[in-house]
Amino acid sequence: MRVVIVGAAGRMGCAIREALVLRPDVQSVGAIDREIDASRGISTDLDSALRGADVMIDFSSPSSTVANLAACVRHGVAALVGTTGLSDEAERAASEASARIPVLVAANTSLGVTLLIELVRQAAKALPADFDIEITEGHHRHKKDAPSGTALALGRAAAEGRGQDFESVRGPLRPHGEAPRQVGGIGFSVIRAGDLVGDHVVLFAGEGERVTVGHQATDRAIFARGALKAASWLAGRAPGRYQMVDVLGLKTSA
């Protein structure tokens, strides 16, 4: 499989390039970023790189996603987008591109987090609707979007498990003043500190009992390995919109 890594100079881009050492079946045919760095093999010419590729792995920036997807459509290359904080325009672009190429948008490429999302979906389905849900996430001090894309994916899974519209039950980011929370609502708490790689905890709190599930990432390499596994799965698929749960065959009915 031949991949192009977009955002190659960033944290995830570097981790993916390092992980390629353990994947002799995967060849990098392009490393793309905003500035040329010939010493590291980094270019700005995405179109040229895609001519020899099977899959684009994009961990760049939300502002670049629409153009990157359009380039994949032009060249008939599958697209795995791991960039978080996507705009509505980018989400629409992903849906439109999926009519022409296979597209997988993942808020988190960790295999463990993929499992956590499904556990949350099933817990929300099984527990009474008056259980409050609080999602706490922690990342490094430089992360800009909050809540994280993974936290939002967990919230959407919980709402789906209950058969609810996520936006109608989504609570404000805490702390948020003195207003009491909506019973059975889905709230978010955020930590930004140090070099935290990624911590996510989902609390289901009822009267007299609590259920907690979570995931802690201690090494960015897990996301790189998951991204390469997903890219390998995506290559050669029919056009369509896919998720990490499809890669692992985990998705259960809500």
C-alpha cells in the first residue's frame, strides 16, 4: 500500500512516519506540509504525491481539509482524515467526496478508543435515561479545540444509544456558572495540561450508583499504528463514508 502523509511535520505526522518502520507492507510516497523541508523529504505539492498513492492520511489542519479531499477526488485516492475540529464545510466536503472515493473521518484512530465508543453506546442504551453522562477529557497544553473530537464522538455515541439527538441533550462546557444541569444530559469537562497525550473518561451517574468507562493514551504511537491499520483497510474499498468501527467490525446497533 502506498500512502501520502499530510501534516507530515506535525506531531501525528512524525509519529506515522516513525511507525512505518514496523510496516514493510506500507510505502510512503509523499510527505506533505505547509513548508518545504527537503532534509526531511517534506514537500508542499499534494497533487504530485497523490499520483502514485492509494491512500492519503491527513493530520494537518481543519482549514486544509476541504482542499485535501478535493485533491483526493481528482486523483481517485482514498482519504483518511484524522484532523479534529472540522468545520461544517469540511464535514460536507467529506460526505460529498465519499460519493467518489472511500473516505474515513476519525476523531481518534486508537483501537482502544474505538472500542470505548462502542462500550459507551451500549451503556447508554442499557442504563435509564435519567442517568447523567459526564465526559472528561485531558490533552496537552497546546491542543486548541475543546471538547476534543474524541469527546464529541463519545457524546454522539451516548446520544445514539439512547435514540436522542446529540445537540438537544448536549450540555455546556464546564465550569459554566450556577445553572443546574439538565437531567440525563451529556456534559463535558476539559483538562489542558503538560504533555498529556489523551485521557477520556465517561461517567454515567444515577441515584445511588455510578458507572465509569475510560481510556488513557500514554504513547502517541498508538494513534499512528491505528491510522496505518485503518489506511490499509480503506485502500481499495468502494466509495463511501466509513468509520473506525468499520475497520474493526465492532459497530453494534444502537
